[in-house]
Amino acid sequence: MLRRPRRNRQSAAIRAMVEETTLSVNDFIYPMFVMEGNNLTSEVKSMPGIYRYSIDKILEEMSVVQDLGIRSIALFPLLAEDKKDKIASESYRKGNIYLEAIHQIKSKFPEIAIMSDVAMDPYSSDGHDGYVDEKGNILNDESLEILAKMTIAQAEAGADIVGPSDMMDGRVRVLREALDSKGFINVSIMAYSAKYASAFYGPFRDALDSAPKFGDKKTYQMNPANVREALIEAELDYSEGADFLMVKPALAYLDIIKSLNDNFDIPIAAYNVSGEYAMVKAAAQNGWLDGTKTMVECLTSIKRAGAKVILTYFAKEYASLTK
Ligand code: PBG
């Protein structure tokens, strides 16, 4: 036998030497949830270990996060039902809970990169990412104006990266132009380019109470059966000025990550979403899987597929492991 592949696996030192994919805490963006109130921490039932925090508590938590070496977070708001309306007006009201949280985190932790979420769903009485008319249609171009206002408000509050997760057509260009016109030339856009209409978002919608009040998101989020559309979306977002292209979810879409990474030279991000986190946690709690090993294997596979950046609820757990 001339070729014995096992020779390169014979010791820990040799296995480490030939290891192709290495995870680093620098790759991670840690998604966090902020809510109204004081001194409040509430665990998301379907996401063990993940909490919604009032602003004072999220600031405490940020120290822990930063001490673990995590350098980037993505922030999402939970709003009371009476703050929601058809045009998501709360999303750009100065001093709202979300903008206030961005502002305070940025002031106390200036080195942390903060990514904001641009979509109407947490603020919309319809629970959709865009503006809904009387007939229940999600109107694209009307939504863009609202998304642009929201984006400017987030940039003014101190967001370093804005993350349009709404899947409206033409949004990246509109947001880029809006940001530039206000002088925010250095605020980056991480476009949720290939965002699929996925069942894996369930726990996130529980966390934010943001599930659509009627229908589903299939007229704007993509069909899980398609890859060619992902390339069209990525091409548009790239040409409209996106700084990062994101694929979401991650694990069931590793081929999409690879395809985008093969075709574009800007960094590819992947969102290891709430349902992917919940599956591993649930199995681990039942003693059916080794949670830690499964986490590392999942994150490694996302990076191996071509994601340079990984948004993951596992960021803290992974960081504590390697600390
Ligand atoms: C909404 C948004 C969603 C997620 C991030 N931004 C949910 C949705 O589209 O319904 C999901 C994240 C996760 O599941 O972890 N704009």
C-alpha cells in the first residue's frame, strides 16, 4: 500500500499540523436580545442559556462577553405589543429601547462592534418584515423608506454594521445611499442576502414575540429548495454596496455558503440560527448528544463551507471553552 491516509492522523501533533479549519472567537458575532424595564433577565424557553435583558442588565452582561474575548455582537429588540404599529414607527423614534441600548453599549464598550437589525418585524403590528397593505400584500418600495429611516437612527445611535434582514428588493442600495447622505460612510452593511423562509427561526420569534400575525414570509424570504436565487440575491447585494454577504440559516445551507464563497470576494457570513441552537441544546439536555462536541463540529462545518463570519448563540459557550 503506497498511500496510507491514516499516517496523517496518527498523533495529536500531526492531526493539529494538518488541520485545515480553525475556529477563532474573532469569527463570531454574538446575537443578544434587549427588552424594556429595569433589572430584568428572562431566559428564552426554547433557547437554554440565552436571555433577554433590560438595558442595565445587558451592560453587565457585556462585561462578561468582552472578558471572554468576544468582540462583536448583534442586537435585537423585544417590544411590548402597544409599541407596535403598521409602519413600525417605534423603530426610528429617538431614544427607543433599542437605540438607547446601542448608544449605551457603544459608550461603555467602544471597542465592541455592534451590528443592528434592519427589518420591521419586531415593531410591526402585522409581524412582517415589510409594510403590509389592507389586502395583506407586503409592499416593497414603501417598506424601503421605513427601513432607511430605521437605519439612519441606528447609525446615529452608534451601530458599526447594519444588518438588513428584511429581504425587500433594492434595500442595500437605498440603505447605502441613506447612510452616505448623512455622512455615515464607514457604517458597514452586512446583507442577509440568502435568507430562506425557514422553520429554524421559531425560537427567535418566541424570544421577540415577532411571529407574523397572518400568513408566512414566503413572498420575500427564499424557497429552501433553491440555490440559483441565492446567487442573484448575492449579486444584487454586492453590486448595491454590501460589505458582507450572509447566508441564513447556516447548517442546512452549507452548499449555499460554499457557492457564495466561491463566487464573491467579500467576506461571507452565516447565521447559525435559533432553531439550530435549540436542536443541539435539546438533544444535549436529553443526554442524546454530547453538546460541546456537537457545537464545535457544527461551527467548524460552517467555517469549512466558507463562512468567515458566524453569527451564533454558541459564541459565549465556545469562548468559555477555549479561554
Ligand atoms: C427578522 C429576523 C429573524 C431572525 C433574524 N432577524 C426571524 C425572521 O425572519 O422571522 C432569525 C434569527 C434566528 O432564528 O436566530 N427580521
